[in-house]
Amino acid sequence: MLIKTKTSTILKAMRIIAWIAFIGLMVQAGAILISGIITFNNPAGANDFYDHMDVSKLLSFSPLHFAVFVFFLASTSVLKSIVWYLVIKCLTGFNLTQPFTMTVVKRLEQISILLLAVWGLGVFANGHMNYILFEIGDFIGEKAGGEFLFMAGLVYVISQIFKRGVEIQAENELTV
């Protein structure tokens, strides 16, 4: 009884943390888009773009590359927030008495695919950043790492473990 209470409390806390991350990343995506629109219409604000980035050189170099930069920043935040939304849905529908369900497996697989998409988008964003660095000699933002590829693989492995758990659970129900 004590273990079940601790586990359900931890799951509730994780759901709250997931909501905070989801809302924070959606606000971040909105702030990036709004900052991009304002900066595009008022180039004087390029010195203090989102999170105190100076994108004045980039905007004067090419408005198109500035738009691509804003797209990469915002879409990465949106994809990360969708991952957290799926985590929320996974934690909301999680049943401690029968944890292995195909719904959980499918959500875990969706999360791994989205994490892979975040990594892929990061690869393209890094390529774009390297081009900008080559052209204007100024690096803006941060490099996206391989941690999303690692997380995607890890979540996929966990989804396959859950899939096997669903099979074992179904076999046990048939034998009883």
C-alpha cells in the first residue's frame, strides 16, 4: 500500500512537471514567433531579439535567412512541447494495476518519433547556423546536440519493452 501511494504521488508530480514544461515551451515558441515578427517589421529591435540575442547582422545579411532562423527556433520549441503533451497524455491514462497497454506503447513510439524529428530539425538548424557563421562570421543561438537522438532511441526501446509487456499480459489473461 505504501509503495502504491508513493508511485501514484510521483506520477502526479511528474504530470505537474510535464504540464509546466509543455506550457513553458509553448510560451517560448510564441515569444520567438512574436519577436521574429516584430524584429522583421522593426529592424531596430534586432539588437535585442528573443533571449537577448543580437540578430542584427543576420537580418541585414538576409531577411530570408532570418526567417529560416526564426522558423528553426520556433518549430523546435513546438515539437518539444508536443513531446511533453504526449507525456502528459501518457501519464494521465496510466493505470498502475495494468500498466502495459497498447495506448501507452503507441504514445511512447510517437514520443520517440517526435524526439527523432527534433534531432533532425537540429541537424538542419546546425547546418544553417554553420552557413551563417561562414557568411557573416557571427554565430547565433546554440548548437543542437545528439541528446535527442539518444532520447529517441531510449524511448523507443522502452516502448518495445512495454509492447512485450502487453503480449505477456495478454498471454496471462488467456491462461487464467
